[in-house]
Amino acid sequence: MKHARSLLLSLFIAFLAFEATAKCDKTLRIGMNETQWLPYISRDGGNVSGLEINALNILFNDSSYCLEYVFYPTSARMLAELKAGKVDVLMAATKTASRARFAYFTTPYRQEVMALFQHKDKPKIGGEVESLILAGNTFALNAGSYYGMAFEKLIQDFYNDQLVHLPNAARRFKMLSKQRVDYVVEDKLAGEYFIQSREYTDIIYSGTDANKTPVSYMLSKASLTTVDLENINQLIELRQSELSNLFSFHQVSDPHL
């Protein structure tokens, strides 16, 4: 009797393992380099949370795809790994001609606003980004992100002395707080959330936005196929209302909520 119970338990465990494996036809390796990019991403040990993680769960929880999160020190390294097929998916990506050579782009799933933040002691100049660049201002940003056409020429020259490339928001805003750069270019919601949660009372939104664009998931052409692209697009279309509610709620809510 004891052996029969043990056998039944073993069979039950094997069945659960088989069911989990059967559900997961393919595992998607999700690349990220920011570990504290609230409210989008937060990493605590082995646990990852935030709006972007919630969005992925909305899309893939009942799908045939499983998710694995892979972390890199910089977004430049992450892009290189995607190009090589060692990473399958990147989040919040803007389609460009150069990226489209090695990556597919899904249907957009949210809107992104890249904004300029400044020290409160610096006068608000206003105007277009182009005029701030031409005036010789310095900008802290993430080398692998897209900030609009105004920054493209500067970013192509990685060693341009107007740009300071830093891999995470904490370092970028710390530079700004010490007035070692004139502006930080950051996702508007993330920047406002960051300066409030970290109590950076000396940093404010400049009133100028660098770029507004819908963002997509970026899929590696080296590891995924057009069938995967179609499947993920179908999931986005199916869950578009839930995704819109997820991100729009936080756009109008107090960042501490």
C-alpha cells in the first residue's frame, strides 16, 4: 500500500511536470539592463516586478510561451546579444532602420514620452531640443535607447562630449543632482517616479520633451521567426485593452501608488 501511494505520488508529480512542459512550446529570453527602473521594472534578488513585467504576464500567462529574464550591465551589450540570438525579446523598443536589419518589431503596446529633466537652479529655457543641443548643453542618457531624430547624429558619435552614457537611471540622476550635466533624458513617467521616490528635490521636469512615440517588443531575427512575430502580435491585439488600462492608469496616478 505504501509503495502504491509512493508510485501514485511520483506519477502525479511527473504529470504536473509534463503538463508544465507541454504548455511551454518555447521559452523567450527577455533581456533587460535596468534593475531599478520604476514603475516599469524592479528587481529584488530573483524576483522581478513592475509595469513591464505585468504587461508580459498579461500577454503570455495563457500562451504557449514561457519567459526567462536575462540581465546585462548595459543596453549596448543587450542589443548585441539580441543581434546574436542569445536574447529573444527586448521591451519598450522604438523601430529604426538600423535595428530593423536584425530585429522584428511587434505591434506597439504602449506610448513612450522621452523627457528632459534639469536641476531646479538652472533656468527653464524651453524651446525645442535642437536649440538646447546647439547651445552646447550636456545630456546624460542610456546609450541603447532611442531619443528621437534630434539626438541621432550626436549618439552616432559615441564619444561626443555633449553626451554622458550611463547604464542606469540612478547614476544619471545623481550626475544631474551634482550639476555635472545639464539634462537627463528619460522616460517621462519613470523620471518623475524616480525623482519623487528618491526624494531628489533639486531635480525638476524641464518642460521639454525629446520624443513621443509608440513602443514595441523587439524580437531577434537570429532566434525567432515571423511565426513568432505573428503569434505575439495576436496576443497584443487580444490584450490591447488590458495593456492600455495598465499603462494609462499609472500615467494619471500619483507615482507613489
